Amino acid sequence: MNRMKKTVYLFCMLATAASAVSTAHAQIGGAPAQINEGFPPPIRTPTPYGNGIDGLPPPGAPPGLNLGPDVPAAPYSDSPYAQPPYGGPSSPYAVSPNGEVLIESAPFDPALCNYQQPFGRIYFAADAMYWDRTEPFQREIAVRAVGGAPRLRTSDPNWTHEVFPRLTMGVVCPNNWAIEANIYYKDDFDAIANYGETDLVTGTFFGVQPEPSDWSSADQINLRMASGLHSYEVSAINTIAGIQPILGIRYLEFRDRATFTAFDNASRSDAYIGTYNFMLGPQAGLKVGYDFGMIGVEALGKVGWYYNDAKTSTLIRDLNNTTVYRDVHRNGQNDACVFETGVMIYARPLTWLSVRFGYQALGIINTAMAVDQISQVRSAALNTTGIIPDAHGDIIYHGIYLGLEGRW
């Protein structure tokens, strides 16, 4: 009986020891299922230290860590990190000799992650845009009362650069596509010109008016032009390195306005022509970027075909603003084309932060502009300023920008 008790006791001790060895092996070599949680899927290709399927080294291979079927084996090293593919400066995480997964602050290894945009899946950028706009077509506004020589044209105002913000927000999805929103908004691109000569300035933009009009033989006529641009777009961008396709939709508002003021002795009369364009449509494009260490360059191009709901409004007053000569409002629809192109260079002082500088241009084709509503017929009876809407104008906004981008 004592011999049987000793045999049972010895069998229990051996079972306990076997269980402890199995548990230790599982902790070191058979990594738990959650060890890869939050990381890219394991690479399951043959390596010098494992067959990539079950993590077991082939016969005769150097000693290495058996990390189980979910993680390829890595060789033993005196370094606190294992060798590639899980160690080194290009790896997002490393494995220590005792099998512990260590987090390493480094860019994603392209072999492990296909995202061309590193350092996080959520990004936000803010840029200070410094843009100018192209001049409109030349239209005659005023002439010299004696001789009829042109003295004021729509090409005379000097457009200057304006500063405004642009915001970009995006998230990179697991399928390598990023959903990106882009917004910029500017209301007061403006320019001013005038011509003055006592009793010798005559307005012609709505026909030469007979005396005693404030617009005939005036002392001075002023011209102020202004435009506004609002852009809201959502795009899907493929983030795999190389040429990246862009597909999206944009809503664009373009406003243009010309304001005229006549001074004749003690009288003042005002007039304005305003146009409003509300455009919505799809767009497609390409983005190309290259990294050179912590420095990179990027270029993009997009084009879209838009439905444009265009409105025009014309109001002309006379005789010290006591008489309304013309008050006309028109509305129509047409197709418009919008294109955007740019190039950018950037540097990353921190892994999550980049500083960027670039040039960008946005063009609108087939849009209603204020100066295009002006008739060049000097006869007051035949002049059609503001009566027949014109939505065939073109404009380009362009300039440089400087900004910051963060990724998390």
C-alpha cells in the first residue's frame, strides 16, 4: 500500500512539472492570440529562421525564438531588440530575446504596412494660403467727355495677394484608402481704380446718359472689384505608395462683384453688378509623392465637371441715388469645369509632425463674372448691361502656402 501511494505521488509530481514546462513554453514560444492585436498581420513567407507557417526553424538553422504560428521566428541577439523583420529603425515594433513585444517609436516598415502615409491613421493639417487671382477681361467703364478716349477699364484695378486659412482632415481606413475633407474660405479678394477730371468724366458701362445724369461730365468715377471663393470637398485617396488615385465630390461657391461710384459736384450716384455661382460636381485626380528620409515632395492634379446654378444682379442709380435707372435679376444653369494642381515639399522634425510649403492653383471655367455682364455699346438705348446673363468667364486663383500637418 505504501509503495502504491508513493507511485501515485510521483505521478502527480511529474504531471505538475510537465504542466509548468508546457505553460513556460507557451509563454515564450507560443505567443498568445492577442500578441498581434493592433499590429499589421504577420508576414507568412519563408525566412532563414522559420518557414513562416508554423514558426518552427528548419533543421540546422541557427538558434532562434519560436514565436508560434502567428509571428515569424527571429534569431537570438544580444541586442535588446530582435533582428528584422521585427527590429531595427524601420520596424513599428520589436521582439526581445525573452519573447516580449516592445513598442518602438519608428516609421512603419513598408514590408509590414502598405500605407504610404506613415505616423498614424488620423491626420489634420492647417495651411496659410497666400493667393492672388487673374485679371478679368477688359471692359470699358468711363471715357473722357471731350474726345471719348478711354480712361477707366476693368483691367485697371491692381489685384493683390490675400491670406486665408485652409483646413484638411483625414482618416486612413484599413483598406488603404483615406477619407479626406478639405475646406477653404475667402470673401474679399478686391482691387480699386478710379479716374478723375473735373466735368470731363463720362461713364459708358451702361450707355452714355444724357445730362443732367451724374454719370455724364462727372468729376470722378470709382471702380471697386471684389470676389469670394468658398470650397468644400470630400475625397477618397488610395494611400499605397506610388501614383495615388483621388475620387471625390466638391461644392464650390464663387462670387464676383463690381461697384461703381460717380461724383458730380455735390451729387453721388452708385451702381453695382453682382454674380453668384453655386457649383456641385464630382472630381478625379492623381497624387504622387516621394520621401527622401525626413524630407519629401508631393504633386497633385484634380479636375471635375460641375453643375452651376448662376445668378446675376444689376442695380444702377442716378441723380444723387434718387432714381433707379436699371434693376435686373437673372438666373440660369450651365456646366462648369474646375481644375486644381499643385506641388509641395515637406520636412518632418518629429515623427508625428511635418512642416510643408507649396504652390497651388485653382481654375474655374464657364462661370458668371461681373465684368462679363457689361455691354460695350455706348448707346443708352441699345446697351444691355445686366439684361442678358453671361456665364462663360474664366478665372484662376493661385499662390503659395505654408502649413503644418500632424498624424496620430
